[in-house]
Amino acid sequence: VEAAAISTGERSFLERSPLARLPDRALRYGLTALAALILALIVYFFIRLVGQARPAFAKEGVVSFVFGNDWNVSAEHYGALPLLVGTLITSALALLIGVPVAVAAAVYATELCPLRLRAPLTLLVELLAAVPSVVYGLWGIFFLAPKLQGAEQWVADRLSFIPFIGGGLVTIPNYFITGLVLAIMILPIVSAISREVMSTVPADHKEAALGLGATRWEMIRVAVLPYCRSGIVGGAMLGLGRAIGETIAVTILIGDAPKLGEHLFAQGYSLAAVIANEFGEAQGVHRSALFAAGLVLFVLTLLVNAIARLLVVRAARSKGSGTGVQAAGGMSSVAGAAVGA
Amino acid sequence: MSTQGTSAAQPEAAHLERFALSPARRRKDRLARGTILAGTLIALIPLALIVYYLLRKGLGAWSVSFFTTDPTGNTFFGGSSIGGIKSAILGTIEIVALASAIAVPVGIGVAVWLVEYGKSSWFAHTVRFFVDVLTGVPSIVFGLFVYIVLVVGTGSTYAGYKGSIALSLLMLPVVIRSAEVILLLVPSALRESALALGAPRWRVIFSIVLPTALPGMITGVLLAVARAAGETAPLLFTAAATLKTSFNLGGFMNSLPVQIYKDVTSPTTAVVNRAWGAALTLVVMILLLNLIARLIARRSRLA
């Protein structure tokens, strides 16, 4: 009788009433809609940004907008090459200075330092991330730049035989000082990701190297660094993304001169800085040109970050273990969050 | 370390000699370790310098009136008449509070969806990819987005809540990713036992999963708040155009980072000093948030 009731009845006694199932459905569809909303939002933003940038692209042409070497607001010429070059030079400098230091700090913290020092050391490097970018700008322009001007001039004079680096007159705001401050700003994230990746190196590998008679340094060179290479490169790329998008510190430090600087210690401009600096007063095509600069910046960071994620995730995945994937894929985004912008 | 075994006291010392480290390798090891240590110390120098300068310059600017007056004073006469940073502090708190009120529920909602429903479907992967894209977007581009949609789009002008929305976009990926990592750590045995007892899915999420993950999620949220509080660029053309204290998020609103940015570019020494004082205030606020986040993370039973 019971079996019949179950098969012929409207619903099994284990089944919930349609009314009781309602909150479940609502939650499920509600949350799915929320997730879909994020996707829609990004696509919508991108389309609107392209729409706003169109007048500038129409006036200058896409190629001559991006690679035209003439940013002259009063003459209504908008060629973003000086901005693009400023962004690329300062970011490259940041990588050149910041990554070796960050990796050294990570190696020291994971392999060489006394266990007791490891946590405080990690904390100190990550504290750099708690400093807002406007404070870096303030500190850079009023402390670091004036203090280093003499040294920069000395280097520029000694290296005057190298085109682009030496020879010129050093100004207080310049490409080099911007790159240097950016290097400090990307230090925590590059170091945090390098550390995460280094902590996934199996102890077996390290012990095998030591057991074969390797010195500490040889162990680091043959067991740790090769294992972490793509993770470190990925971390560096994430740092590069940060440096490219950094706005306020760069605006304060780069000098905001809308032309190509003649040498490393001259003033320049960057894509992000031009938006922050000129947007308030911009009208018409000028404003559209700034949106276009934002679009170029957006696409640039998108490319760099896509490559970075690919490298970090692949580094973690090729090492097999699930914890590795989480360490480099998931946790590093937490670490990345912790070491904020 | 392993090489120190070749002590002369042992009888085998003579033939162990050939296992000893050659001077060249030893030198190389010392040199490399020294370089790494030097790199680490170099990494710590900027922090020391920044903290030192912030304290030296910032504490000098601090006074009671610094925190209780608005920066509306006349800057031409210099001195103490330039005013403090009350409106900037309150503005930052208001803008960031509203940004958190938007970003936290949405972010945790998306994270719950990713962990409980989306899992590894193609749609969930797409959402994760787009969240990663959001992480990499420069903050000034968020400012542009919000400007296009809420200032150009509505034909109105700047407002505090528009700045909040820009900041909430910035916080979203941080909240989502950190909450997702924590939610994944909730043991599935907890979920399964609740389901086996007959609890519907939504009860499992609200009564089991979220409370278990709460401390860890708070950590992520506080870190996101700390990140948003220091952002200048997205506020420049969404919220900031005033000096007076305002409690109306529909109107113009001052904030600490924007106040600092404006003061940095001033030629007046007193105004620059106010920037140092404001910078110290901002850094202290952000450090406190970071500290609380770390303390909660340490207490969390997960992770």
C-alpha cells in the first residue's frame, strides 16, 4: 500500500512541498544572476569606454593615436606615444629594480633566514603594501627625489656617452625616480607571490641537492629557482600590471610634461597620469582622447595580467599537488589582496 | 653546514678531505648568500625611510584643530589658518562604508555561488576569469567607467555615492577571491551532514557554511576595505570637489587621499605639511585595518 502511495501519489513523503523549495530556487537563481551581472557589467563598461573613445580615434585614426608622437591639447593633436613610452619606461624600470630585490627577499625568507625571523620579515615587506599610492607620491617628491638628484646628476654625467641615459640635466621629477618608487610599490606583491611559489618546492628536492653535497646557494640555484621560474615570472608580470596602471604616485613623480623625455632623468608623462591630470578640465575631443588613453591602458593591463595569470596557474598546476594550485592560484590572490594596490 | 663534518679530530679526516668544499665553491656560496641578504635589507630600507619621514613630518602637523576643522582656510596667509582634515576623514569613512555595503554582499554572494553552485562549470570558469580581469584593471579606469555611466550617463555631476560605487568595483574582486578561498576550506562533511539531516540548501548555506567561514571572510573584507581607503584615482572625477564636511552622499564629498593629492601640488609649505599630517592619518587608519584583519585571520579555525 505504501509503495503504491509513493508511486501514484502526488509526491513522496521525503519530498519537500513546492512552497518549501521556493527559497532554494530563489537563492540559486539570485546568486547566478549576481554572477552573470558581473560579467555583463564588464562587457557593458568596455563597450561604453570604446564608445566614448571613438571620437578621438575617428579624428586621429587608431594607429596614429596610439603611436603618434604629439600630445598637444591646445593644437588638438592627440598622439599618445609620449604617454605610452612613459608608462613602459617607468614600468620596465620598476621591474628591473624591483624584481631582483623582491626575489632576493623571498629567497631569504623561505630558505636562508632563521625560522624565528621569517614571520616578522614577511610582515615588514607586506607593510609596504599598506602605504597608499598618494603617500608614495608625497614621500617620493618631497624626500626621495630631492635627496637623489645629486646622485642622479653624477650618474648622468658619467654615463654621458650612452645615448638616452646620460648627458642631460636631471630634473627632480623624472622617469627614473618614478620607476624607482614604482619598484618599491610592486615589491610586496612580487615578493609575496615568489614566496608562495617557493614554499611549494618539495623538501625532497632540496634535501636531495644538499645530500649530493650542494652548498646552500647551489641548492637554491639547482632545486629552488628552476622549480619556481614560471611562478616568479608570473608574479613579476602581476607587478608589471600594477606598475602600468599606477596613477597618482606617477602623476606626482613623472613631471607631467606632454612630450617624450630626451633621457632617463627627464620629465615625461604616462597614460594613467594624463587622465588623472587633465580629465577635470577636458572637453570634447580632448576628453574623448583621455577615454581613448584609458582604453589603451585597459587593454595593456589586460594583456599583461592574462599572461601573468597563465604563468602563475601553470606553474602551480605543473607541480601537481592541489595545495600548489591553491597556493599560487587562489592564495596568491589573497596575498595579492593583502598586499593591495 | 654539512661541510663542517671534516674535522681534523677524526681519523678518516685525511680521506674525507676530498669531500671538502673547494675554496672557490665556498666563496661563491658566501657571495651569493651575502647578495641575497643585501637584497633583503634593501627591500626593508624604503619602509624604514617612509615610516621615519611620515612620523617626523606628520606628527608635527597633528594637533586637535587639525582633526576638528575643515581645510577651508585661506592658504595665502599661511600659518595655522589653513584648516585641518575633518571633512577628509569623515568623507573617507562615509565613502568607504557605502562602498563596503555594496561590495561585501555582492562579493560574498558571488563567492557562494562559485563554491556552492557554479563549481567547475564553464560558466563558473568564465566568472572567475572575469573576476581576475577586474583585479587587474587600473583603479583610474574604474573611475572612468563610473564617470561614463553615472556622470555622463545621468547628466548630473560628481557625488559621494558615485565614488563609493567606483571603490566597490575595486573591492569586488578582492572580496570574491578571498571569500571563495575560505568557502572552499569549509569541510564538505559539514554540508553533507546538514543535507542528510534534511536541511534545504539555503539553510545549509546560511546556517552552516557562512558562519563557519565568517572569520576568514572578515579578513578578506577588511583587506579590501584597507585597499579601497587608500585609493585616490577613482575618486578624482567621481566624488571629490569640495572642502566642507558633508553627510550627504548624494553631494560632493572630500576624502583623505584626494585631499593629500591636492595638497601635494600646492606651493605653500603649510599646505604641504597638512598633506604629511593627512598621510600619516591615512596610513594609521589602513594599518589598523590590516592589523585587525591579521588578528582575526590568526583566530580563524579554517586556513
